[in-house]
Amino acid sequence: MNASLALLGTSADPPTLGHQALLLELLKRYPQVVTWASDNPNKQHGAPLEQRSALLGALVAQLNEPRLQHVQELSSPWAITTLERATQRWPDASVAFVVGSDLAEQIPGWRHVEQVLQRCQLVLVPRHGWPLQPEALAALEQLGGQVSVLELPIPATASSALRDKPDLQQIPSSVWPLLREHNLYGLGEPA
């Protein structure tokens, strides 16, 4: 990858071992990785943004990697706003905007999608259960996107599945104190 900065917004609803693995894999490929809890206008969230941000911040703190930052100020429902904020903060960085394959078909409908695709390299990471469709890639390329697919060894975890049926082994230890403190996702009682 030729980008110097990988940006990863995630619902973190809640953060899973999949989020942890993705962050660690991105650190192997990019000099700097920045993440934040996002409010995707196309998703229903199980916890408020402030709490999801705190959960993700706890995971980042546990990873204790100086090249990984949790910068909640980048969060916006709109990718273009996030990219504008990132450009202000890191004006000389070449940016990889990392998105899971589950969102690939939504991207053409994003606000100012052409501008988004001009400002970054779009990096799609395949997720278990959401195969990348050739039509989705073609649509992004027709919009002028510099799109790459980054196959990474990410566990088959999904926050939505954990909200429906908690699998305690898929939740990083760093987020447990906040889950219990705020009784998020019905996990207020000790495991």
C-alpha cells in the first residue's frame, strides 16, 4: 500500500476480536492507523456513540501501539466530512479509507461520493459472510475511485451477531469493564 495513513471508522457496537485483528493487520501495512466510532446513518446502533467511542478507545489503549490512534473528532455520518477533518489534521498524508465489504454496495450512495473517492484510496476489506460482488467494485471504479481489496485474516465475528447472541469469547478483555459498568448489550453481569 502506498498510503501513509489508514483511516478506519467503525460502529464498534461493540468492538470484537475482529476489530482488534483488523487494527493489528492494518498496522502491519500502514505507517499510521487512525480509528474512531462512527454513526453510520444507514445502521441502527445498539449503544450511543459516546459509549461506543469509549469501548473502542479502551481497545486501542490495550493494544498500546504508538502508531495507532483513536481520534473520535474524525467521526461524522458523512465520509467526506471525515476526510476533510483528516486532511486538516494530517495535510501531507496520503490516505487509505478502509471499509468493510458489507458496506461496498452502499458507497455509491454516499454524500459527495465522487469527492470522497478523489480524496483517498478506498480499501475494501472482505468480511466473512459479505463477499465482494464484482458489480460493486465496477460501480466504484466507474465513479473514479482508486479501489483496492485487502484480504486480511480477520476472525468471522460481527457486532450485530454479538448483540443478538453474545459470544463472550469474541469480546476483547479491554472492553469488559465498560460493558459491565454501563450494562451495555445486556452484559452488565460478570461473565
